[in-house]
Amino acid sequence: MACGTSWHAALIGKHLIESFCRIPVEVEYASEFRYRDPVIDSNDVVIAISQSGETADTLAAVELAKSRGAFIYGICNAIGSSIPRATHTGSYIHVGPEIGVASTKAFTGQVTVLTMLALTLAKEKKTMDEGQYLAIVKELGHIPDKMKEVLKLNDRIAELSKIFTYAHNFIYLGRGYSYPVALEGALKLKEISYIHAEGYPAAEMKHGPIALIEKGTTVIGTITDPALVDKSVSNLKEVITRGAKVLVVTNRDVRASDIDTLIRVPETHPLLAPAVSILPYQLLSYYIAKQNGLDVDKPRNLAKSVTVE
Ligand code: M6R
């Protein structure tokens, strides 16, 4: 359980733990969990994720789960903060102090630690064969270089951001583990640029949100799962035919002539892709906010640690 960006990392953690370890995982907003009567007991493990380790809702949810007998594992950044002290055990993500209000390196750090946790559990539970385990561990070691490759796109994304400076609405789409990336991309944009943005699972568009699409609506798609390339492209075609301007971040050979902008990121193991595919969105939000003369470190109405309800 978690809030905000940490909650998005938790959604990726669910994919990782379910896929690698075959253990069912529920992802909870801490603020919702704490005010209902959750079915939780001493057979449950709660993973509480928080950059600051001080988020009031997450701390209260930890206390509630603990009082019901659950075992609590914290994944935090701020050393010695309240949540790590309230948990039974855990891991620090060790990404160093995060100063800007928008969570960036904390997100990639949380996803990395969740990957390591899922791999360790899978090894213990023998739900993954040795070869597969070693291949993913090795690939995880390549992720920093792949992230550096994406950072080389900095100038291109800065240039691209100029096109979007006056956009009013963004829809971020993704399927599978690209869905949390869509949510996180949208959150980054809204919190530092004050532009309305929403993230949706791409196939949900036809159940309502597609009504929002009109000529010029900006749609951002993430496509990194080889099993979902065709499905995702067909979801994007549905918005393209209704006039959307589409930007796609992908590490696959996506062929759709009507996509306005394609940002190619390095290929990796599908479940490791979010740490790479989120970076263009962090940069895009940063540059759009800067173009609009906004303070990217201290966006209005927000605090770095939400220590009140
Ligand atoms: O410190 P935490 O990770 O517990 O904070 C949770 C949210 O308040 C935080 O992720 C928030 O959503 C960020 N400003 C997003 O960038």
C-alpha cells in the first residue's frame, strides 16, 4: 500500500510478484485502506511503499495492518523516517534525498527494489528456474545504462515539449505494466505543469473516455510488452481516427503510419521496462513546465511530504 507515485510503483510490484512468484497481490491506496474494515490477518504480508516515510495515510495504514497481525515490509527512501520505524523489516531504496516535490528517482528506485524483492522471493519459492533468474538479474544490471541512453534524448524531448506547451488535455494510455507508467506519466504532467492529464488502461477507452477525443487531443501511448504491441496499436488507431495527436514511447518495432511522434527507448526484459519507459515522460513534464515558466521543484498546492490527512 502507498499513495501517489509510490502507489504507481506498487502496481508494477504487483505485476512483478504475481508473475515471478505466483503470489496474489492487492494494491491499496493507504487512504482508503485505513478507513474500511480490511480483511487482513497474520497470514498476510503488507508492503508499505513511501519515499518520505512520513506520509500520514501510509503510516496509519501500516499501524492498522500491524494491529491485525500482518507482517509489514517497508520500502522507503528517507532513512530513519516514521514508516521504516513502524515496519517489521524492509529495504531502503537509497536513491539519495529527493528535493523536488515530483517523485522521479524515487519511482525508479522503488520499482528496482520491488524487482529485487520479487526475484529474491521467486528464488526462495523456486517459482523461477535458475537460468531465467540469472538472466533477469543480469538484465537488471543493464538498466542504468539503458536509462542513460534515454537521457541522451533530452534535447529532442525539450524540443518536442514546445509543441505541447499550449495543450489543455493529455490522455496517457498503456496496457499491462505500461498502465502504471501511463498513470505516473499523467501524474507528473499534472503536478508540475498544471495541465489536465489522465492515465487509462488503453482498452478501457472504448468504455467511456474515448468520448473525450476530438481533433488535436493529445494521446500518449506506452508500448513495451511484445505480447501487447498489436493490441495497443489497435487501441491507438481508435483515437487516431477520431483526430488525436499521438506520441508513442516504445522499445518495439511499432508500425503505424499515423503516429505523430515515436520515441524509441532501449529494449529490455518486459517486466523491467517501466524504469526505462517512464523517463521520457518525466523529461516531457519537466520541459513543458519550464516552457510555461513554472517552478518544477515547488509546484503549487503540494508538499514533498504529506504528513497530514
Ligand atoms: O513520500 P511518499 O512516497 O509516501 O509520497 C506519496 C505521494 O504523496 C507522492 O508520491 C506524490 O504523489 C508525489 N508528489 C508524486 O510525484
